[in-house]
Amino acid sequence: PCQFEGQSAVHLRSPAGAQATVLLHGATLVSWQPAGDEEQLYLSPAAVLDGSAPVRGGVPVIFPQFNQQGPLPKHGFARDHAWTLQEATVRGEHAFAVLTLSDNEATRALWPHAFTLELTISIDSHRIDMELAVINNGEMPFEFQAALHTYLSTTDVRRAQLEGLIGQNYQDTVLDQPRQQWIDVVTIAQEIDRIYWQAPAELTLRDTGRRLAIVSRGFEDCVVWNPGPERSASLPDLPDDGWLTMLCVEAAQIGNPVRLAAGEEWSAIQSLVVAK
Ligand code: TA6
């Protein structure tokens, strides 16, 4: 491992010059720069990186509980543990890293199951694939929710457009109401927190001079979150105007928790692709 702001991390560089950095803490991807392109992820300048809190930005891994939908700490515990780097290699056009987290005393105290999480991050010149696998190493089935809580960077979120959600049913978490999306484009002017159920596999984020495809496979739901000005000001690890330069578009499995039998494996992917 190398260091990122004094913390253990793995740095990837593809043959074409794309780069990515993953902290061992939470296996949090904190940076992704496609070849010859700028940073695509938002990382709060006030993020706590020393392992004492989840990282505000990048791509925290949510497991085995989404938000406060169960008895566990918010968003589960995976984002709050040190993962182990298994491999970091370049193969062909790709650079990739594999990180794992297995149950230990601390996780079993919260959640009494034997598991391994495996996060594989793979980059080529203009694409990143983030695959989360869950393996049940125990003798009983278990259930979980999961998400890749991706913070995308935006030039000005009020001018950004997220396309592809027309006709979709969603839970509006701010209003605490079920709703339906009637216009194709989601725009942000204030706090937004929505779970789109059974979301399409591909969405597009348009931002000043940029088009980013957000592709998911295996994750059924999609969460769109921006804290807006008031919540941004109240979150200690986000600058007051932090909401303007970020948008979370999360690949998630929330509505239908996965039931995994003993010895079985589940996996799902979120990919980001910059249009050339
Ligand atoms: O995924 C959206 C969400 O669950 C929001 O409700 C908001 O609370 C956000 O995640 C951030 O959660 P955090 O625990 O990282 O502050």
C-alpha cells in the first residue's frame, strides 16, 4: 500500500494514464481520474480520513444495512472498517485492485454472521468498474442490503442534469412519501434524497462540458442524494457550499434485501464511463 494524505491506500495507474486511489479504510475509492481528464469524484476537503469516521466523499461501501432501515449503525459497518489489500496489478489495458473485509470480533458483535466482502476496482482509459461481492462463509443464510455510495463531482450541481429516470417510482426520503418521476431530467436546487426502485441500468449525468454514463448491473435500486444548503451547513465534514460541487448517484440493493444461503456468493457492479 501507498499513502494518501497520510493514510494507507492503493494507487492504480492504467497503461493509458488513468488513475484511481482507494483507501484501505472502508475500501473507499477517493479519486478517479480518467486518462487526460479531470477528477470525477467528490471528496470533501473536510473529510475525516484517519479511520475514525466514514469518509465524506469518494465511494463508501454500504453493507449490510442501508441508512437507518435496521438496528445497525447508519449504513452498516463496511465503510468503517480497515479492509485488506489482496492484489493490485496491471493486466492488458486495465489496472485493478482487490480488497476484502471478513467478519471479525467487531463485526460479529454487531451482526453475527461469517462473511467476506470483496471489492474489485478496475480502470482503463475512460472507465471504472466497481464490483462488490458478498460471500456467506457461515452455515446459516443471512440477509443484507448494500450500496456503492458514489459521490460524483459537479462544476455546479444546479446546472447538472441527471437523465434516464423518467417514469420511475421512488421513495422521497425528504418528504417521506412514495412518488413517481414525471420528467426525464432530475435537477438539484435544494436537498434531494430519493430511492428509485428497480432503476434503469444506465443513467447519464450531464455537467458543464461533460457526459458521464452511470451503469449498474446486479443492483436493483438507485439513490440520488444531495444535502442542499441547510444540511450541507450542518454536516461537520462538509463545507457549507459543499453541496454545490457534488451529487451522489448510488447503485443500491435496498427494497429487496439479498438473502444469501450458506456458501453462496452475490455480486453487483457500478461502472462510470466518461464520454470521449
Ligand atoms: O444515501 C443517502 C443517504 O442515506 C442520505 O439519507 C444521507 O443521510 C446520506 O446518505 C449520507 O449519510 P451519512 O451517514 O454518510 O451522513
